[in-house]
Amino acid sequence: MADPWLTIIGIGEDGLAGLSEASRKALAQAETVFGGERHLALADVGSRGRPWPVPFDANVVLSCRGRPTVVLASGDPFWHGAGAALAEKLGSDEWIAHPAPSTFSLAAARLGWRLETTTCIGLHAAPFERLVPHLVRDAHIICLMRNAAAVGDLAKWLTERGWGASLMWTLEALGGPREYTDQHRVDLFAEEVAADLVAVAVWARGTQGIPRSSGLPDDLFVHDGQITKRPVRALALSALAPRPGERLWDIGAGSGSVSVEWALCGGTATAIEAREDRAANIQQNAVAFGLAHRITVVTGKSPGALATLDAPDAVFIGGGLDVAMFDAIWSRLSPGARLVAHSVTLETEALLSELHQRHGGELMRVEISHAAPLGRYRSWEAARPVVQWSVVR
């Protein structure tokens, strides 16, 4: 590696004493040192220190290109830190990094938890709902918190959602001389955390949490009746075959239930819905499941609303497909992209049959009945048949 001008250093609460020789050498040679006020004080860099701008802007570091520069970050700069935001703007020969143990590593070491089976999540700039997909019985979760006040807010939030019996540890100033750890029961938490530099560890005890299988119960979603029902949704998700990092177009999204289940698998979704009230329901569901960062809601009609969207890896059409919409979608799909369309009308069913004959794939007709009262007895109550066409481009 050529001599890099930028050194990214992870620093802990033990300050200079905890840094490697290479880190201390880079600090001594740097013309400019960027970091938070706390980092600069720990490193004792004096007048060479420049606090981060608020909001964070990596371009201030790039203005020093070619001159010896150091960036200080907490612990591991590439785990909820500034490392990746800088590295993606630089050539590989321009920078070098010297990480320190992350807050997650230190917390797991104090509690004796297996880090590989522990959920590690940053809540310093994210809503508590981000925890929803991870809250299952006996889960171990370590959270970075925004400030001390947020700890009490988190305890209240967990209690309101049935996780009050959970154990919670507050971990302050890990790795330094002021380190302090305390254990609490979530619904009894009433203490004031002294320091803002705090992480929280949670051993989840309470309800069962969200199932991991496709086809979540309909009553978990806000909807006005326009929702892809659970068994049909499970069939749709099976055909859509979600994978982490992939993008879905959910056209005529209704409640956004398909988008939510896709995003729970690690992908991103764009939910297109013509009605504003239903678009509001989709947004509410995205927030409730902690997926607002993965689901984008577009209010508009297809195919016009699709024009500015990035091409998808999969498309779900819950209803209303016509020739113009299909042509607009099909022309945007890359090889390997999946399309799944449902129909409950004879007209759209005829179109799906034609498209199946032309493009192949799988055409399936699903009839589902539920047991319902009939006088003193029970009988089968049939839902409208659903025709599903699934195809790979």
C-alpha cells in the first residue's frame, strides 16, 4: 500500500493509552485531526483538532486531501461509525484504519454474551421501532443510545409493547476509568443515567414477537379491507422469492403488507398506491414494523408512477393489471427479475392466461374456504378465487 494521507483511528474511553503504536504515530504526524469534541479531548490534539460539523459531512475531510490527516471515531469506525462513509469516497491507497474494540464487543465481553448470536443495532439516530423485527423471546440485543434520556424512553416503549419483564443493562463509558454497568427490569426502570455515553443491552422476555414465516396475521396491519390476505400473501411471497438487498415494486400496494414482509427479509420496497388514505396506511405499517428506512411509499397510478424508479429485482401486482401496465413493467425488468401478478376478475384472468401462453412461467388458480357458522352448525365459506401468474424475465 502507498503512503496514505488519511488515517481512520478508533479510540476508546481509555484515550491515548489504549491506542496502538501505529495510531499514536499517525496522530503525532497529522496536520489536522477530525473528531467529536470527546474524541479530540481524549486524544489531546490541541489546536490541530477540528470538531465534526453538524450534520456530519465527509467532504470536510476530503478538503485535506494529500496532507497528513487523522479521523477519530468511537471504537470500530466501520460499525455504526464514519469509516465507510469516508472509504467509499476514497481510493484504497488513500486511507488506512486502526480500529479499537467496538461498544458492542465491550458490552458482550462484560455480559458474557456470544456476539455472533447477539443483535447489535444503533438507536442513536433511529426510532425504537427499528427493534421490532428483532424482538423475540430470549433475544440478546445491544443498542447504541442517543443520550441518557433515551434509556428511560426505551424502557417505557418496551413495556408498552409487552416486553416489560425483560432484563436491561445500562453500560456507561465502557473501556474507560468511568465505566459503570447496572442491571434493571425494564418495567421497573426508574433511574437516571448519569452519562450520555451509554449503551443498553436487553435480554428479551415477554411476548413471542413477529413470526419469521411468510403470511403474517392480517390484524398486524392497518388496512381498510384492501389487503392481500394471509394465505394468498404467503403464496405471493413464495413466488417473489425475496433475498436480502433486493428491490421490490409493490404495485397497487393497498396496506403494504407484501412490502412489509419483503422488507422483513432484508430487501427494500417501493409501494405504489393511487389512494392517499391507503398510502398513509402503508406508511403507518412501515413505521410500526420498524421498516420506514426500507419501504418508500409513492402515491400515484401505474404505469406513470414507475417512470423515475430504479429497476426492481421483483414486482408484485395485487390487481388492476392491464396491457399498458404490463408493457411498461416488462420493458424495465432485467434478466432474472421476478414478476408475480394476482387477479380476481375474469378480464384480468384472461390477460394473465394470455401472458402465460406468451412468456411462460406458472399460472395457478387458488380457491380458499374458511369454516364459518351456519345456524347451529358450521360450513365452508368460500373467498373469491385468486389467479396467480409468476414468471422470471
